[in-house]
Amino acid sequence: MKIQSILVTLVVACAFLQSAYAKLNVVATLADYAAVAREIGGDKVEVTSLAKPTEDPHFVDARPSFVVKLRTADVLIEGGAELEVGWLPPLLQNARNEKIENGKPGRVSASQGIRLLDIPATLSRAAGDVHASGNPHFMVDPIIAKAIAQHIAQSFAAVDPANAAFYQANYAKFEAAINARLQDWGRALLPYKDQQLAAYHDSWVYFAHRFGFVIETFLEPKPGIPPSPSHLAEVITKMKSEHVKAIMVEPFQNRKIAEKVASSTGAQVVDAAQFPGALPNADTYIAHIDALVGRVIAALK
Ligand SMILES: [Zn+2]
């Protein structure tokens, strides 16, 4: 009897310790939210990104393991701007996790309070445009990333109030680090202000807006629609007449098509990426923007 009661005490104590020290289980739809969540949550959170950093965020291959992850999540971070609309809703339906429902503290809808760019006057998905409610690729703007880091810190603090001060302090550190780098990025890019770049997909409007570029030539005729020969012929004419020197291409896009356009126009292909972890030595958000800025400068020099 004595041993039994000791065992029961031990089991209860272990359960208590586990709940007191259990990490928050955080699921992010995309690698950029995951990278910021790691900065804010530190060792108090376990962060999983559903999409790989090299995957097209519009068309993520939804695996059954995603449902399991969502079912046990304490916090879900998603964009809320239709970037994941093609794959996330059915997963959430299957996961049936109240903690991460819309409006709950465990749900971070990143775009809340962010002014989306390129909201069309008339909403129409009929033509296959995947940006029908505005451009959802806002995380490449470091100032927007700060706002989203704050949303994440608020959510973590609400779900895990015991560590609220820790999350707040990490947010302050992230904010200060971005502020310190913003001046360097701005200074490094200043000589290339107002330069035109082309891109495979319209992923860079917020980056361009922040740092003074113009990116309005796209190899895709519409976001999500593959390039056609007639559209590419127009792109080549436009790039030649406007002296566009670089084409930004992401890991999941057809680099061969970009190379063809580059060789017809004398432009360079820039191997860019929206997501931390996609480029070498660029796992954190700041290292990622560093790498991106470096690659754009190398192409425009
Ligand atoms: Zn897009």
C-alpha cells in the first residue's frame, strides 16, 4: 500500500510539473510566421510550420499530419488574407480544435490591422487570380513584420499569462533589432531607389513599397496563372524598353522561363525567397531580409 501511494504521488507530481513546464504548442501556416514565433516564444514554445519555406504558399500540399498538428495546437498563426485559403480551411474543419477558432486568443490572424495593398475595385476570382482580395505577401516588409510580431506576443501572453512578461520582452528585442537594421537596409538600397525590377509572381509589392523600388512587371499574366508565350513576349518588350535589370524568382517557380526572359533582355535572375529558411544561412527573419537585400543589390550593381 505504501509503495502504491508513493507511486500515485509521483504520477500526480509529474503531471503537475509537465503542465507547469509544458511548452506552448504553436502551429504556423508558413515559415515566416514560424520564424517570428520562435523569436517571441523562445524556449517556452514549440513551433511547427506547416508549409516548407521553399513551397508555394498559395498551393501547399496538405498532408494528413497537418490535421494532427492543428488538433493539438495551443496557438495557430495564419495570414488571414486568403494566401492559405486554398488549403487551410478543410484542415481546420477536420482538426476541430476550439482553442484556435477565429476570435479565440489562440488564433493569430496576422493581417488583422494591416492595410493590404492592391485590393481590386471589384472582387472576382473567376479569372483564377489568387490575389482577389488584395496582395497577401506582406511579411517581406519588416515594418509589417513588427506589427505581426506584436500580434503573436499578445496571443502568447493571453494563452500563457504566466510568461507574459517574457513574451513582451522578446517582442521588444525583436522590434529593436528590426529598427536597428532598417536604417542599414535603407542605406544599402538607397542608390537603387526607383529602379524597376521584374518578378515571376507578384510577391514583392510590400518590399518594393518599403524600400523604394518599382516592381510591376510579372512573368505570370495574373497571380497564380502560369506564363503564356504571348504574355512573355509582352514582358520582354516592356523590360527592354524600361531597362529592367533583374527578375526575382522563388524556389518553387519555373527558373528556366525566367532564364529565357533574362537572356532575351540582358536582365539577371535573382534567386529570391519570401520565407526564412529558404536561402542559405537565412533562418531568422532578420538574416532572411539581409539575404534578400544582398541579392537584390548584387543584381542591380
Ligand atoms: Zn501570391
